[in-house]
Amino acid sequence: MTVSEYATRFSELARHAPALVPTVREQVRRFIEGLDYDLKICMTRELQSDTLFQQVVEISRMLERVMYEERESKEAKRSRNYGGFCGFYFASSIHHGGCSGSRSA
């Protein structure tokens, strides 16, 4: 679930159970508690400040986007580094069907 989806669901539930989140600070704390671990770690600073709930949601969305871009970048680098390399067994793999992309049809 994305931060946006989680924030929407959280807000709907909080509206129906105001006793569980009586203050903005408690709403922020409970919201951050429900985030994925990496986001939760990044958001702990917001627990100490008087950041508004909507600001916490926006910060979480931005962090989620940055983390996603970082993962994508790492995956792209990984696939460039490992894609199509057959290493030592290249010559024998042509005869035995290895390295499917390196044989001509």
C-alpha cells in the first residue's frame, strides 16, 4: 500500500474513532507508527515537532518517492552489470544453450 492509500484509509478510520486520536500529535504518532519500517525511521523527527498531519503525509509521500527512485536506480545498475555476461564459460555455453542472448539465430 502506498503512503497515499494508507493516509486516505487512516484518515477515514480516524474520523470514525476520534477517541483514538484526540490530538494532532497523537494522530501523527499513530500514522507514523503504521508506516513501513524505512519510512518510519525517516519520520521519527516529526514525532518531536508540532508538524501538522497533512505535512507529515506530504513528507512521507516525498520520502516514499525518493526511496522508490533509489531502488529503481539500483535495479537498473544491477541489471546493466549482470545482464548478458556469461563469464568464463562463454565458448562452451554457445554449444550447450547457455547465455541465450549471445547466440545468433
